[in-house]
Amino acid sequence: MIQDIPKTFRNEYTPVDPQGDDIVFAFQGHTFLAKEKDGLLICPMYKEIQGRVQYLFAIGSTHYFLALDPQKSTKYDWLSVRTLRHTQPKTLQFAGATAYHLYTWYQKNQYCGCCGAKLEHSLHERAMVCPKCKNIIYPTIAPAVIVGVIYKDSICMTRYANRPYKGHALIAGFCEIGETPEQTVIREVHEEVGLKVKNIRYYKSQPWGFDSNLLMGFFCDLDGDPTITLQEEELAKARFIPRDEINDTYQDLSLTNEMICVFKKGDKI
Ligand SMILES: [Zn+2]
């Protein structure tokens, strides 16, 4: 999956001064500054970037920064953030998704929600602080579940309505305030496809910075009637697909894809 990288992700907040060879992510909306050649991604180094930067994290001995005043570059192009899903090296793919999550959070937290003053970067922790009322804002993560509903030798697969991703998906949804992830599983399955489930079992989790998520994967068994009632605003399609009709291949990226492939292989889940 995207987080399975060969070097250690170090996100403790120990800012260092940027050095010439450090990697800088410069985002603008849903794009970022980079170049892609034959599936290989290259991002700018600090020495190639003008303006202020914010320390993000380290992977192995490499430090990553966010450009605070992103500017056009003659050497790099503005590429869609989705480019990160199909480019190598894997470390840069994960770093980019995680940097995008932090960029999104910084973008949405420029002013204090209590008093309206301009927020400042904390010098001590990964947080924004209000100089006027001392309000502290920490990074926002949206927990969500991915659910593989199993019925006999088939799994409930979906396709989203109104989303750029057109591949197979599983039932998914955000955890609401006051509920456990297991309760989210029951509620989302019922809301999206009108089914009841039992034997809910945790599989694996995944940080998914593209949508500011922490995803938690669960498998469960259908409880009772297999008739699907589709929630049409959310899903374009949903049906139980037999194991031997699944043609998805393992992509080493998303939890959804891994869960589909694990079921297809017939592993014990
Ligand atoms: Zn304030």
C-alpha cells in the first residue's frame, strides 16, 4: 500500500533549516510542481525554489518542506495531484500524498475560528496558533471505513457516481461523531446498499492524504437478505461479484484494492 515505503517515515515535529537538496512540495489547488518522465516523478529541491517554506516531515534522512509562496518554474510543470497515484519512486508518492494532506490543512486554517485573527505557525509543534486568543489548531484527519461485505463466494463491489475514480470500489464512509468504526460499518452498509451485516472483523488501516483520511478496512458477512437497494446520490452501481469474476490486479497503492485482491486470492479474512 501507499504507506509501505522502504525508509522510515518520521513525522515528529523537529523542524530543521532547509538545505539545498531537501525536497519541496509546491501545491496550487489540486496541482503541484513536478516533472514526470516515463512514470518517474521528480520534485524540486530547495535550491531551485524561491520563497518561504514550512517544514513537513522526514523520510529516512531526507527532509520535506512545503512552499508557502508557490511560484511558476521553468524547469517544472503544474501536474495534477492524481499523478502521484501512478508514478515512482514510491517514497515520493507517499510523501506527496502526505504533504498534500498537510497543505490542505494549512490552507483551511489561516484564520482563527474563535476570534478571526490571522493564525501563526507554532514553533514547537505541528499546529497553528492564534496570537490574539491563544487558540491552538492541530492537524485534521478524517477517519473513514472501507467495507468488504461477503456473501457466499462473492463480495459487494461498487462504482461511485460523480467522482473522477471510475474503478471498482468497496462500500466506504466517514465515521460520525459518537460512533465506533464498527458502528460506522453497520450504518454505511445499510445507508449505501440497504444490507445488514454480521461478524465484522478489522483488516488493516491506511493514511490516505489525497482526501485527508485515515482509512480502516473491515470485512464482514451478509446477514440475511442479499437484495441491494442502491443509494443513488452516492453510488452508480453496486452488486455482489463472484471471486472468479474479479479482474482487478494488485497495485500496491490503496487499501480498497488490496482488500479486493486479498478476497480474490481466497486468503483467510
Ligand atoms: Zn483567536
